[in-house]
Amino acid sequence: MAETTHPSGVGAHGAPDGEGTTRRDFLYLATGAVGAVGVAAAAWPFIDSMNPAADTLALASIDVDLAPVAVGQAITVTWRGKPVFIRHRTEKEITEAKEVNLGDLRDPQPDSARVTKPEWLVVIGICTHLGCVPLGQKPTDPKGDYDGYFCPCHGSHYDTSGRIRKGPAPANLPVPQYAFTGDTAIRLG
């Protein structure tokens, strides 16, 4: 039997015409809201998996104790998968770096802009030509014509401030973001 509507606006079962559609609209909205929450709950693990892993976040910054590094010595640490050269410079190396005529440099940068404390040079040890790792960290390594670093692959020479002086490299060795957390400790990153 088909439902009929009275001219008074009341359906055959005695309910007003608008009430059935209101209840139906509420059920649609409630079902849609529950479905949206379900999709969000199912998608969250996938979205959360895009965050960096704990071991990656740990590499974002590292602390380095410089106390064991004597004057004239250098150490190499790995930070974000790259070698970082840390050199405890001698007075001679500091003087050589400060006395360079900036007009003679391919990538002019004063030594004071490259170091926080003059005795400590901190640079990323990747040649800016083709990404090789320059020599100069070990006492027996060739240090190039400027007593800094030497990349034997294509002959780039860097000075005691990590600035390019000779060879095909277009730029200085980059200085990473770092800060001293004590007299003989730094945090990279």
C-alpha cells in the first residue's frame, strides 16, 4: 500500500512530512562522520611512517668532545653521512689563514667568518669539485701547497681555513652548522 499524505501535511502513519527526511539526513551525516574517522584512523600509520626514524633524528645533531685533540691534530667525525673535519689549528695556521689577501681567493671569505673560535676549524670534508674526500687530516697526508687540505683526484688545494686556493674546485669547503657547548665541546646540527 502506498503512503499517502493528507492535505494537512501529515503522512499516513501520523508523522509530519519533514520528520522522515530529517532523521534520514542525520543518519547520513552520522554514517559519513564515522566513515571519515575510520579512514583517518586507517591512514594515520601510513602518514606517521613518513616521519624520520629515530636513528635518523639522532644523526641530526651530534656532540663532539674536543678535549683529547691536541694543538696541530685533527679528527674526522661522521655527521648526516658526511665526514666533518675538525682541526685544532696551530698559531702558525691561524696566522696564515688571517693574512690571506681576500682578492686572491676564488671564493672570498675571511677566516673570521669561517670559525667560531680561531683555534678550531670545523668543515665538511667533501671537495666542492666532484665530491671526493680531501687529504690533510692525518699527519702523513699531503696538505697541498697551502698547508690545509689536498684533493688528489683533480688537484684542488685548500688553505688552513678550508678555502679553495688552487685547482678546479669552485668553492670553499662548507662550514656546517655548529655551536660550542663548552670550552672543548661542540654540537653539530
